[in-house]
Amino acid sequence: MHPGHDWFFVLEGRVCLALGEREILVDAGEAAEFGTMTPHAFAAVDGPAELIMIFDRDGHRAHVHQGSHPTG
């Protein structure tokens, strides 16, 4: 968990988004947005999935680790 919001769009495949105790299936062509203070995880379902994720400023800081950024 971390402050902020995340968004993703599924390009191919299917993704299971776990938000707290809920599980939501997100298919190709669909998007999801969620507040990141809720425990969250996602995984491909029935094979690989391709998606685009967008993080707000707080999410960016939570997901980028020291040394993993070209300028870090």
C-alpha cells in the first residue's frame, strides 16, 4: 500500500486485479483505476497479458527503487 492512484489499460489478455478482498477481471480493451491505499495486486489470467500502467507522483515514488532509474 502507498498513497496515490494507479491506472492500467489491458492491451492483450486478461488480468485479475485484487483490491482488498475483491477480485476484478479486466479484459483486453478495458481499464482499471484504483486508490493505492487499498491492498492491491494483479496477475495475468489464462496466459500472458500485456498492459500499460500509469502512476501518479506518489505511485511513481513507490514503484521506482534507488538505482533503477537512469538518473538514479
